[in-house]
Amino acid sequence: MESMWLKMTEKESELETELRKKNTSGSSRNSWNSFWDSYFQPQHFEKSGEIYKALGVKLFSKYWINGGSYWVAKGQSPMVKGRKKEDLESYIVKTRHLEGIHLAFLQVYSAITAICLVSETYTAAAISVGANVAVNLYPIMSMRYNRNRTIKLSKR
């Protein structure tokens, strides 16, 4: 059963690589893909990682339920399976996917906050902002910080 799952995972990885190659080839590329590709590339101000460290991302990442070192020590499976180039590339693809999900929910929480502000329920708006920061903003920053480090590591 496990070997079947591994074969499926390998096939998915091969498919993702193939799709990435097709998406980066000339005329088939559209502006939407260009936007997302440029969004997911580390920006010049993030490359050192200092901004994320100053905002407390390393501390957040330690206790983040999805692969933080605290939870990995408690037995949870880490998001990065190894240090091979394939493992790192898989992690990069995974973080892009998860970051996209968090970006969508960031907008949902922001809309909820706006509705709360319009209806003058300031306590609910404050709770919504706090939840949005904890559930979406910090995971996005953590993924961007770690993805940048992973890209540097995979280029070695």
C-alpha cells in the first residue's frame, strides 16, 4: 500500500515538473501565470530574511502546527522530507500551493473585518484582524521566509 502511495507521489511530482516546464515556455504563458510566478519569487527586500526575523517569523515558525520544530519533535512529520534537490523542489511547490490558499483566506478574513467595521462591531473586527494575522499573515510570511532559504539551498 505504501509503495503504491510513493509511486503516486512520484508521478504527481513528475507531472508538476512537466507542467512547470510547459507553463514557462513562450507563447502558452499568460499574464496570470506571469503574475503568480513573479509574486512567488523572493523580492529584493526579503532575500536576507532580516525583515521576517524582525517580525518574529522564526519564533512563530517554531510553534507553527504545520511542521514547526516544536511539533516535529513531538512526532509530527516535517514538511521537508530531506535535503535532496527533489525534496527541496517539492517543498517549494508545496509552499506555493499553501501560500495561495492562505492568500485566499486572507482576503476572506479582510472582508469579514470590513463588514464588522461597517456594522460598527469593533470587538468582532479586532478578533477578525487578530485571527487573520495568526491564521494567514504569519503562515504566509513563514512560507516566504523558508521558501527563500530553500531556494538558496537548492541552488548549491
